[in-house]
Amino acid sequence: MGAIVYTSPTCPYCTMVKEFLSQSGVSFEERDVSRDPSYAQELVNSTGQMGVPVTVINGQIVVGFDRGRLEQVISQTQAGQRPSFGASIADASRVAATRALGIILGAYVGRVRPGSVAERIGLAPGDVITELNMKPIANAGDLEDALSNLSSGSRFSVIFLRNNVTMTTEGGF
């Protein structure tokens, strides 16, 4: 397992992240945003963050020195569990905007985390997922159940509505 850590030399939390990863046996590539402007731009483009430290492990983003979150991501990666989908999900039937369009079934996509699986497959806030791997999705629970059957390395297809237009995308963990 490897990680990317965006840092700067004057950041004490950056030092803490690097020490924690080293003690946890996680190899990492340090990208100093103060010395290489392309790393700073890469940080903003891939994570939406402008401050350091930011750690990326198996596509999951950890902002700051969040020991608990780092432990969780490392544990998931070592266990071969799938990374987080990276989107806030709610029952479409409970969201006023979707009810106004006549949509009552599906998983409504709220916030999409930059750099997440959800963002990489093209989902955006306001989309409504109606099918995952040919399994109908009636609500947020159905989506969680379907995602729980996937593991790291799994491929999947998603059918969703965007502005009442049916769209299809594919991706993987």
C-alpha cells in the first residue's frame, strides 16, 4: 500500500502525518506544494483542498492529521475492503426537488467528495441513482446494500437520472 502526502516544510501537522504513516508501515510519496507549483495545482484539482496536509490512500482523501480517519483508511486498504463511494445519499422520495419532478424512487446524490469514486464516474449533486449492476435502487438503503456487496477491484455500472434524463456510467473501486 502506498500513499501520497501533500505537504509543506513549515507545517507541523504534515510532519505528524508522515511520522504516523512511517510508524504504521505505510510507504508514501511526499509532494511538497511549496517547492513545486504543479503539486499545488494537482492538490486543488484532485481534492478541492488548498491547505496541507492532505493524504490520499487508495483514492480516499484525508484532510489534516486525522489519526482516526487515517487508521480507518489504512485498515480498509489492508483488509481489501472497498473504498468509500464518496457521495452523500438520501432517499429520493424525501427530497423536495426530486418529488417536484415526479421522482419517488432512487437514491438522491447530495454532496460528491472531490477525488472520490462517485466523482470519477461522473455523478453530481442532484443525480438520482436508479440502478446499480442491474439491481433496481428504490432508496438510499438499497444503494448501500448494493455497494456493500462490492469489494476493492470490483467494477460496476450505474443508471441514474440527471434533470429527468436517464444516463449510464461505469466505474470501479
